[in-house]
Amino acid sequence: MRWVTLPMLLLLGGSPAGAEQFVVLARGQPSERIAPPALRDLFLGKTRTWPGGRQVEVAIPASDTLEMAWLASTVFGLSPRELRTLLRQRVFAGEMPEPRTLSSSQECLDFARQSRGGLCVSEESAAASRAANVGALTMGE
């Protein structure tokens, strides 16, 4: 049997026992389930404002993080490299502002707390200490 590494399992959509789960943090939004297409539209800049008019500020995980592996594979069905390329193309075409890059769940927590309408990916365990005005979005229909 061939051994599969954790990043490969995440890219394939699996999760070994005890593996970290991820959530999307959203400043000023309630914690709720969000449909995958709606979540993709937020990260791609297609949806630019939250209900109520607050501007969405997108932050993406650094390429070599488990957060990016989860976002790319679970939300987009792509590799981290393919997702970065897609985002760069959209920025270059003027379809979205350049997203901020975060290297950890702690940076996501800080970004969500300090931004006006931040959106980022965090480990679920780290998100438990989020500010009261930061919602945790989980994928669902």
C-alpha cells in the first residue's frame, strides 16, 4: 500500500481521523451554512458586498498552508496553484481587487477582527476564539 500525506488527502477531499477542519470567517456576518457556489462567488470577487452593504474584503491563505489546500480543493475543486492562477487572472482583468495573503489561522482571526468586511479561512479549532462580531461560515446547501 502506498502512503498518502495529509496535504494529498486534503487535495483529494478526504480527511484522516483527527485531521483539522476549516471554516470561513466573515466579519459582521452571522455564523451559518453557505452554499458552495455562494462561497466561491465571495472569494472570486463576484459578490462584492455583504447583505447590508458592507464591502467584502478577501484574504486568501498562503500557497503552502493547509488552509489553502482546503480552500482550493474543497471549495473550488482545484489545486492551490490553479486557484492562485485563477485569482491572479481575475485581479489582472480588473474583476476583483487583489486579495491579501495570510500565512496562518491566527492571521485570519486578526484580519477578520480588524477589517470592515473580512473573509478568510481558519482552522475550526482556532476559530473558536474569534471575536463576537465574526461569524463562522460552513459549507452546506
